[in-house]
Amino acid sequence: MIKSIRLRFIFWYTLILAVTFSAFAFVLYFHVSTSLKNELDDVLLTKAEGIARSINTYWDTEKMDALRHGARKNVFSKINNSNFLKIAGRWVEERSNDAELMDISVQIYKPDGKLIASSPNAPPELNISEKILPVLVTRKTFYEDRHIPVAQDAFLDLRVLQIPVLENGKAAYIVQVAAPLESIWTALQGLKFILFLLLPVTVVLASMFAGEFLASITLKPLKAMIGTARQITAENMSLRIPPPETKDEIRQLAETFNDMLEKIHRVLISQKQFIQDVSHELRTPLTIMRGELEVALKRPRSPEEYGAILQSNLDEVMKIAKLLEELLALARLDNSTTGLTREPTNITTLMRDILDDMGILARQKGIGIEFTFRDEITAPLDRDKIMRAFINLLDNAIKYTHDNGKIAVDVRRDDSGAIITVSDTGIGIPEPDLPRIFDRFYQVDKSRSSAGFGLGLSIAKAIIDAHGGSIRVASDQSQGTTFLISLPMEGHNPR
Ligand SMILES: Nc1ncnc2c1ncn2[C@@H]1O[C@H](COP(=O)(O)OP(=O)(O)OP(=O)(O)O)[C@@H](O)[C@H]1O
Ligand SMILES: [Mg+2]
């Protein structure tokens, strides 16, 4: 098989062109050869009829003369009339050299096939075939191709026409005209040479050049793309393929390719960022632990001091464990192979359970939680995961609301499924931060949320996305924050 697109292109282009042109050549050749022959046949017929008319005129003049000299009417039959033979002979002698007859030879025969007269250019070997004599009267015209030997190994090819000239329904004499087929053959030979030799060669050469040319202009942008694509590595992911000016498929390909690069680039950047964030989050507790341990080891300490240091270290270890646990949870949600364990879950009941647990935390800050629901809604959910998502949201609401603030949770149903809103009267989120709060490790203000890692919302979003739902946020720094979650009632996994 041909491997390169360019060669395949040229090959098919040439083949299709060659097939089309051969078909065209055959049709043309066939058409020209038949019409040349038909034309010759028409010329022969016109000549033969003209000759017959002319001979009859000669004969009529002769008849007039004879009548004037008192001849009887019934001797004027041409059949077996020696006078007529003379007249016919005279016509051939006088007229057969006329310019209009040129290379057409003329012979006149009696109805029984005996030659009456013959033009000088008629080949002596040309006679009339016996077998056509009986049919001539009914056929009116009789065409033949004759292959006549004229010398040793030399032949003359003739197109021959015989017509009977009738008198009272009987053949009085026969006019035979013949023209050499050679001129047609020479013409056809020339045509053949052009059509079957010159044309194929030209077509093949032209299509090779044209194919090569077309292939090169269509494939040039591809080559440029290959070149650019080769230069792209993890280090210079910002390189893009310059899309060609044309608005064709190649441009689409370039654009698609660039889109893909863009996505990969973004993933790479966020991966890098993620690793940086993780390292950073791990470094803080480790630095604290290290400092405390070093200080502790400087000199012997009282059991109470050791206890305090160990307790502090345990806190940091717990923090690291929590971080790792959350990262693991995120990684699991990212991994499409581990799906959700769905079961029909009553969302209203679920929310009430969560609020029972979280209520303790809220009460410590004097925050009241108001729960309203308009519908009992059951949806196929991964209960543990959904619980975790809402716990993260309520944890935030409590964390970022001043003492004695308010939290409202509302559950209702709409066309698309269950709608849950969690709103608080807390400190709110500045407008510019809103698009980023679902990002991993993103925190509006590190100092105001020192306890967390900034993973809570990204975990909640990942869980809701996995359920095919969506989460949106609206916030006003003077009024508080509202999260709006929608969960579909049908349990189809989005990925
Ligand atoms: N209800 C809210 N009111 C005000 N700000 C909020 C609220 N919820 C989230 N935020 C802001 O969004 C940031 C991201 O929230 P997220 O829950 O992801 O992280 P976190 O609460 O800081 O830490 P973690 O949840 O990992 O313990 C928070 O740091 C906080 O600034
Ligand atoms: Mg949080």
C-alpha cells in the first residue's frame, strides 16, 4: 500500500483522470469514425444519384433527336438497347473526369452485371459481385467495403455503392461509385495517435504535476502543523499551531489541535499548582513539629512539658492526616472508574440528620438554623458522599458567620430535580473571588480560615458533579452567602 498521503493523492488523481479520458477517447473515436463513414456514404449516394440523373438527361436529349427524325416510340427502352450503351459510354467519357467526382470512380453495368463503361480512375479489378444483382432492385442501394488486390501484396480498400436505375419497375442499368477508404483511415490514424498515445501521455504527465501541485498546497499546512507539533514539549506548552488562512478542514484540525493543547496546558498548570499547594500545606505542620521537637530535645523537660509538646505534635499529625484523607477523597472522585454507590435517599430526612449534627457547632456560636422544606424528595444518591458535601457547606456557613448570625436551609423540587439552598448572614465573599472558591486550596483570606485547607468546597463540588448536579454561589459582603445546589432525580452518572 502507498504510505504517503501525497502519493496516494497523486495516484488516485491520475487514475481517475486517466479513466475519464480513456472513456472520452473511446466515445470520441467511435463517434468520429462512424460519422466519417456515414458522410462518405452520403457523398457516394449523392454522386450516384446525380450520375443516374445526368445519364438519363443525355438519353432524353438523344430520344428527342431521334423522335424528330421520325423514330417509333417503343424503341426507346434503355434495356438491351445498343444506343443507350453508347450514350452511357459517352457520358462516362465526357463527364467522369469532372472535378466534383475527383477520386470517386464510376462504372456503369447492365442489369446482368456486364460492364458498360468505366471511368479511367476505376481500378480494373473492381467488378460487381454476382450475388447482389438479384437483390439490387428491391434494395435500391447496396453499400460494400471491398478489399481488392491490385498488385503483388498490394490491396486497395474501397467503399463501394451500387444503385439500380429503374425503368417501369425493372433495373435498366446499375451505377457503381467507389471511393478509397484510405483518406478516412489516415484521418482516423491521426486521431488514434492523438487519442491513444499523445493524450494518455499528456494526461498522465499533467495529472502527475497537477496532483503533485494540489497535494503540496493541501498538505503544506499539515507539514507546518507537524513541524510545530514536534516542537511542543511539556516545557513549551504555550506554543500553538498557526491556523492556515483558509476556512477549511485543515484549519478546523489546527484549531481543534490548539484547543486540545490549551486544555492539556491548563491541566498541567493546575497539576503543578496542586503539587505546590499540597507541599505547602504539608510543610507548615511539619515545620511546626520539627521546631517543637528540636526545642524539646535541647534539654531535659518535665513530663508536663513533654505532654504539651506531644499533644501539639499530635494536633499537627491529625491535620496532615486530614489533609491526606481529603486529597484521597478528591482523587477518588476524579477517578471515573470508582463510581457512586447510589441508593434511594430521602433528601429531606438526610438534611435533617445533618442539621442535627451540625446544630451543636452552630449553637456554640449562637447561630440559629432555620430548615424549611416544601416537598419530600427521594433521589438516588450516594448517601455518605452527599452528606459530606452538605457538611462542608454548613461547616463553611457556620465558620464564616459571626456569632448570633442566621443560617437557612431550604429543600424543594423543580422540573429538573431537587433544589437545595444553604444561605447564611455571614461575612460574604468578595466578587472577584467568587469564580475561584471551588478551586482546590483556594481560600479568600488565609488568615480568616486558618483551620482549613481550602478543599471543602472543591470536594463538595466534585461530589455534586459526580451526581450529575450543579452548585452555584451568590454572595454579598453585607448580606451573606447563598449556595444553590440542584440534584437530578434520575440517577444517571454524568461520565
Ligand atoms: N459561606 C461562606 N461565607 C463566606 N466565605 C465562604 C463561605 N464558604 C466558603 N467561603 C470562602 O471560600 C473559601 C473556600 O472554601 P473551602 O470550604 O473550600 O475552604 P476552607 O473552608 O477555607 O477550608 P476547608 O473547607 O478545607 O476546611 C473559604 O476559604 C472562604 O474564604
Ligand atoms: Mg470549608
